[in-house]
Amino acid sequence: MSQTRLSVNINKIATLRNARGGSIPNVVEAAVNCQKFGAQGITVHPRPDERHIRYQDVRDLRPVINTEFNIEGYPSQRFIDLVLEVKPHQVTLVPDSHDVITSNQGWNVIKYDTFLKEVINELQKAGIRTSIFIETDVTQIERAAKTGTNRIELYTEPYARNYPHNPEKAIAPYIKAAKKASEVGLELNAGHDLNLTNLKYFHENIPALLEVSIGHALISDALYYGLEKTILLYLEQLK
């Protein structure tokens, strides 16, 4: 089985830059360094208010990504136009309302079935792999397979929240979800609040996990350990 890929979400680099203005820290340089230090992908999540990653950042990043470029976001027309312009390797569709601080739920695929099918079809015609941000409800996962998406990304905040209290109970719904994804032919990603404490256990218990996207915890850890050592520490959890 191949090693699960680590995609580093660099939104928090942009948050720090935007707090002061200017170009320090530089998000393009950060992405280049993440790759140099071993990251197997770069993730960004541009939001409508551009409070961290800006749309122009996405354009500036595209030429320097030599691993995998994953763009997350709500599929507004502006977002779709952007990803069709830059053509990342993967687009992860997230049901964020414009005012959320961070992603806080997965898609209700049953409710938005037609909408998601249309968006996914448009992206795939452009040669872009698609992933749907989703929770562990196996009925939703079954319906996700019918949208035509290539992958799902499991929303792991509930796992991270419950892991310190009862790891086995925290992981149980994710094991079921992963098995269901495999049964219906969906590839599997995961992300949200995974960190150096809970990542190894998650990885060891979830079969066929292709990719984890980690931003907030990884960038925060880099303040203590440095970016290079931090990325190596996260890669170690995925062996």
C-alpha cells in the first residue's frame, strides 16, 4: 500500500501576511519550501472575502507547484471560474457559507445532488479530479458516489475533538465510512483538525487513505519546531 500523501494547507501563512499587509510571509515562498521539505501537496482555500488566500495567490502559486495542487472551496461561479483558469490537480468542494470562520460541516449530498453533479461534471471535463467534503454518514457517502466525484474528503473535526477521551470510539464511524467509500468505488482523503497527537492513530486505522490535508495545526507547530522539522514530523506519522 502506498504511503498517505501529506498536503499542507498554507492558508494560515496568508492570514499572517494579511494581518500586516505587504508580502511577509510570502505564500509562494512558503509553498516552495513546503515542497522542498517533503510535502506531497499544497492546499489552499480561497474564500469570497479573501481574508487569507487571495484569488491572485492561487494564480501566483500554480506555476511553482510541482507536487499536487488542491484547491478547496464553495463552488460559486467565481470559484469555478478560478479553478478552470488555473487547472489544479484536485478541487475539493466544501459547503462553506461565506461567513464561517472555518469549515464546520460536510455536504448534504442528497439535498444538493443535482447541483454537485453539474459542478463535478464541469470540473472533470476540464481534467480536474474532484473530491467532496463529507461527514461519516454512510447514506451520504453512497449518494456521493452517484454524483460522479472521484473522491470524498472525510471531515475529521469530530474525530479530533473526541480522540483525547476515547480514541476507539472516535475512530469507529470513520472506519465504517472508509469501508463504505471503498464499497461504492470512491477514493478517500481526510482533513480538519488532524495534528501530531491524533494523526498516527487515524492513519493506522483508516484503510486506503490517499491524502490528508493539514493546515492550522501544522503551521502552528512550525512556530515551535520550524517548518522543515514540522513537515518531517507529520510525514513520520504517515509511515
